[in-house]
Amino acid sequence: MGCSGNGKCDTNLGICRCNDGFTGSDCASKPITNLAMKFQENVPLVNFTIPNIQDSYQSMSVSETAYSGLLSIEEYTNDGQIVKVITPPTWTISPINNTNLFSRVNYSAPIVGGGNLIVTVFNTKANSNTTFLGQVITLTPNQQYFTVLIEGYKFSAPDAYLAFVFEMGLALPPNSTRVCIMRNQDDFSDNIVNYRLHLNDVMMNGRFIEKALVDGNTLDTSSEFGRFQQRNSEASTQIIVRIPTFNQSALFAQDFLPTLNSQAQANIKTCVTVNRPTTTSPTEPPTNPTPTMIPPEPSPTNPSNASSLEFNFNLLVCFVLLGCLFTFFL
């Protein structure tokens, strides 16, 4: 159902216009109005505090903390072998630029071996539209819109690529809970993929535009889930963006939005049950990211492998039966 049944499709712009009380690129969630955010100073991440959320799963009012942003960059060979992890030791953050529509900061860092990295983060304050490489992007209050520019990077091989590792995380409630992750295509564009991390009634949304401006040309990119993990008192999931080899620069964009869940978790594609550890320390995003190997995408059982296993099992049964008959005749 278009726009999750909570809005109208604007086919001219290729966007959803949500009904009152709903938000997000596909109108699948409800807005959080009392959210507080803070730009982290030592890495391009945004912290959120969500006070007094009515948790329908525990029938109680809870406060949540969350974060989203860029962790690291990794270079891979064409056959998927990691070459190196690019984690700038220091970031320089610009003063916050405040307007009626957004707050904006620039994170910049030199890359060891040559090149520069600039991450611009907009925290929106009002409903607005922007355009990236011809794609209209709807923005709502409390959305974090990232643009990433990398220039002058020296690849190890002409067929290598870069994997940008983003992460979004949510604090775990005091009691056992259910965390769900989901990936789905946008209603209008094949170049937009939505990622979601659900935790009870709170949901982190990541919208990734699978296009990049590479050496002045618009090229298709790809994204996928990375590692899902529980660290200290929070659950998090990583999203990997793959950028092809370039000679001069590459520019791409994506955004994050914390919202309230408006759909049953039974409908979520992938669910993982987690428990909060016994520690009571507050949720903190990682300050020194560690290398993150990209796991393979989940895939159905290979029929040839299944047949091979069945054949080997049947062969073993035959040997056992022949051994029994041989013993019997003796």
C-alpha cells in the first residue's frame, strides 16, 4: 500500500505527503516532538535524548537515548578482501550554523596517505524539501541529513572500492525486549533504500540514496546491512555504503530520523531478541570505532549444497546397512 496507508502519493515529485500525525519518507511512523539532539565533537555522530515516551510494550513511561552517524571508511579489493580501515584520528568540527530551518555543522579530517573527508550534518527544524542528484528528498523536524565528500583519496588498486560504515543505535529498556531490523525499497525510487531499527515503540530510520556524484558524473551505488550488535546498554545496526573507484572526488547523501513505531513488530522482516546487561551506564556511541568486516548478505540455502548433504547422508546410511547385512551373513 502506497505511503503505508497514512498519506497520499505525489507522483509529480515522487514523494509521500503524510497525513497529520505521521512522518517519514513512507509515512510509516509517528513524529517525536520532544526530542533533544547534540552534535558529537570527536566524530560525525548525532546524539538524541527522547524523554517520557509511553512504552506500550511495558505499559510504562520510559526515556530513550539514541545516536546515528558515520563510524569509519574501509577500502576493499574487487573480490571483497579488506585492504585498510580509514578512521581519521582527529576531526575538526565547525561552529554550529543555526537558521530557522536547520542547525548545521561541518566535520573535516585529513586522510592518512592523502586526501580529505568532509561530512556536513543538517539537523532540520521544519518541514522542507531538498534535491540531491535530481532526487527530491522530503525532510521533517528532527531529521539528520548527511552529505559526505571525499576527495584526493589514493586507491590501492584501480578496481578497489570504499565502504562507508554508518551506525544507528538505541538504548535498551531495563527489561527484556525485542529489537527488529528491516530493509525495504522506497515506494517511488529504485535508488532509495530505507533501513529501520525498532526497539519497542521507538524506531530509528535511515534513508540511503544509492546515487553518488563521482568525478562529476552521477553513478549508482549500493548499500546493505552490516553488523548488528549489542554493546554495553544499547542495540545498534550498521549500514554499509559502497562507493566505486574515483580519481578526484565522490559525494553522496543519506539521512536519519528517530520516530515512534506505528506498525506491529510482527510485520518486521528480521527480529532479534536481546536483553539489557546488568550495567546501568547510559548509552554512549563509540568514540574509537574498530574495524568492521562486512558480513555476507543472508541468502537462502544453496540447492546444490543441500543436495550434496542429502546425497552424503544417504550414502552413509547405505554403508551402515551393508555393514549390518555383512555381519548378519557371517
